[in-house]
Amino acid sequence: MADAQQVSSEIWLHASWTERERFGRHIRGSHRWRDSARSWHANGGIIVPGTMGGNERMADVASDSVVVLKAKLDLLVGAPELFGDEPTPEERVVIDEAIHNFRVAGATVLDEATPFLWEYYRSVASAFGQREREEYGIPELNGGADIWDEVQLVSPPRIQLGGGRLQPGRSYISFEGGVTWELEHGLQLVFEHGLHVCKVGPYDDHNTNAHAYGREDLLGVIFK
């Protein structure tokens, strides 16, 4: 299995943009994205990003929604918006490393955000009574719900190099999207150098809560 995953990872990393877009259209056109993606992989297509890097067992633990979304994000991260000037060759190495890290992390790295999505939802829902939630269209979610069904991420992320005491990571991959419970401010998911989630919450254009609030003691605080 490890050899097959390694070969498939190489196929993915060197796939042309045409192949990647063909894969994107394939999974978007299916009612069962996860099954279609695995079928694509089994039939010799490019890698299913959510199961690369030896994380297949963990991907199976994550919900279908997480596995499917991670496959989409692995496609989107290949065409990021880069912050600032054209990167130098040295900076390009860091960016490519972050993209690689994110892809090989599998669905596990996305699933890390799950408890913080729930914190975000509950912080919004608890601010209103039931009648107000109905009026504003805030869904009533219980503990058995899959909160990822309420998330929409469709745009390539922004990748920014880190540096300084409030953004000390080597780089940050920031996805902007929407959630059903907060239509105005949406969602921002940030991954430090593609290795782990470092910020979840409404979009505010900051890569860490420490940077957002100008407080070094908030380093490591994922939702605030």
C-alpha cells in the first residue's frame, strides 16, 4: 500500500493542470464525490489527495464531507493567490513545500478544524434566541450533525510567507469561504506551512489570532 501511495503521490505532484482540472470536473459532476474520486484513483488517474501520505486510515475516520472537501482543497491549493511581490526562488521553495505538506497530510489536517468549527457555530448561535435564529436563517445543529455540510470552500487559497513574532510560521495557507450560520463574515481556515490548522473563524484577513489582536499571548489560539 505504501508503494502504491508513493507512486500515486508522484503522479499527482507532476500532473498537468489539464489533468487536475479534468479530475476536478470529474468529482464535481458526481453525486458521490468520495466514491468517484476513489474510482478515479483505482482506474489509474491522479491521486485522491485526501488519502495521500499514509493517512488512509485517518481519512476513513473523518466524515465523508471532510474527505471530499480535502480532495477539492488539494486541487485548489495548486493555484494559490500569492501575497505580495513575485516570490524569489528561495521563497518559491517555501511555498511549494507548504503545498506539498498540505496535500500529503490527508484528511486528518482538515479534520483538526472540526471542534473549532463547532466553537464558531455555537458562539454565533448562542448570541440569538430561537426566533432570531429562525429569522436570520441560522441552522439548528445538534451534536450528531456533520458541521462540514454547512461549509462551502470553492476558491484557491492565499499563501503568505510568515515572519515576526505574531506570525512566526514559515508560511500560511488561508482558505476563505462561507458557512450557513454566518453569511456576512463567512469562514477563514488557515494552515501553518500546510502542517496543521492554526486559525478558524470569521474572515478577517489575518493568519493568526495573535496578529489579528496584536497579542503574542494568543499564539496557538485557533478560535477566538
